Amino acid sequence: MKKFMTVLLALAMVLSLAACGGGNNAGSQDGAAFTTVEEGKLHMSTNAAFPPYEMTTDDGGFEGIDVEVAEAIAKKLGLELVVDDMGFDAALTAVQTGQTDIAMAGITVTDDRLEVMDFSDSYATGVQVVIVKEDSPAVQSIDDLASAAMIGTQKATTGYIYCSAPVEEGGYGEDHVTAFDTGALAVMALVNGQVDAVVIDNEPAKAYVAENPGLKILDTEFAVEDYAIGFAKGNTALKDAVNAAMAELKADGTFQKIVDKYITAE
């Protein structure tokens, strides 16, 4: 009986290890194995309304810096990229809960986010700016935001976090901020006079201003921050593999070529 129980325990351990090894296994830079939520694929959660980092194409596909970088990373890992488009807040939640492998959506590293997810090495620098109407009577400088009737932002972004923080913490308070599902909706609210200014990342801001005559970007930067790729907390093996792949893409010039395709030198 004792021998029989030993065999059963050994079998149980084998089955347990097999169950834990679900998904795709591949070697990371240090030889450790990682898994993905779907075998042979790398799922990326994003909010494809953030040009030039991620946006939809006319045929329903996806393009942008983050999309092409993620495709290049997936290729180096021997995987196929799958883009899962959703709201920005949902994109962060999806990777935290293991529904996706990575999150890329112009995501910046904050103390609050570090408590619930891990991040790759930074791959780009983002600048938060302020969009206003050219003839705005309320806002013509960053200092005017403190007295602005309403500031528009995208939900869950750092622009919203900065602006909605209490005044004693350097923000303007939640009563002076309206959050929208996308940056485009925030800008449309500005055009329609529902808000007096929009705080958003510089590159999307330039695209929105180009599409909407009568808007401008204030000269002074609102904030400067680093973009990184998000992972589920503790997913070190995949994070290390992605960091190694990104380092190779930067070293061989692939990363810069992708950036130059979408952001031209001024």
C-alpha cells in the first residue's frame, strides 16, 4: 500500500506540472521558460485610439509604433502577435488578470501601477501637453489651468491622474476634470465647448490638432514621462524575454526605423 501511494503521489505531481505548463513555452534570455495565454501567440491589450502609437486601419486592422514594435518582439520570441483592442483602463486590467500577455498603449510607470503590475525597461519618452482653442478666453498658459472651468482627459491615463489629484498634491481636483473613453472624445468635447482644455500626450495631440482647425498646443510641457510595456505581477520570465528582444531591436536599428516611420523629425 505504501508503494502504491508513492506511485499515486508521483503521478499527481507529474499531472500538476503538466497543468502548470499550459500555453506556449519558450526560452528567455537567461534560459528560464515563459508561458503565454494562448499557445504560439502573444496577446497584446491596447487602446487603438492613440496615434501614432496604436490606431485602427481602414480595413479594420491595427498599426502604429506600439503595434509594430510588439510584432517585432513577438517574431523574435517565435510567436504570432494578437492585438486585443479595448478601453485604456480595460487594457491594463486585462494584463493584470492574465487575459493578455502584455499591455502596450503609451503606458507610463506610476507608483500605483507598480503595485498591481510589472513593467519592462522604458522604450520611449512621452510628453503630456495641453490642447486649447486658439482663441480660448480661459486658457492661454499652463498657469491658467488652475482657474479653468473644466479640463478634459482620457480615462485612467496619467493626464487624468495628474489633473484630478487634490490641489494640495499638485492637481486641480476631480470637480475640474471630465474623463472620456478616448482622447478623440475629449478633443471633440473641447471643440464643442464642453471643456476648456485637454491634457494628453504630445504625439496624439499633434494629430488631433491637425485634424481640428482652430486648436493649438500650449508651448509649455505639462509633464514628461517614460513609456513601458505592462505585464502581470510576477511574470518575470516573459518580462525578461521581452526586455532582451527589445534590446536587440534597438541594437540592430529596427526600433528606430519603426519610430521614424510614424514620427518625422521636425
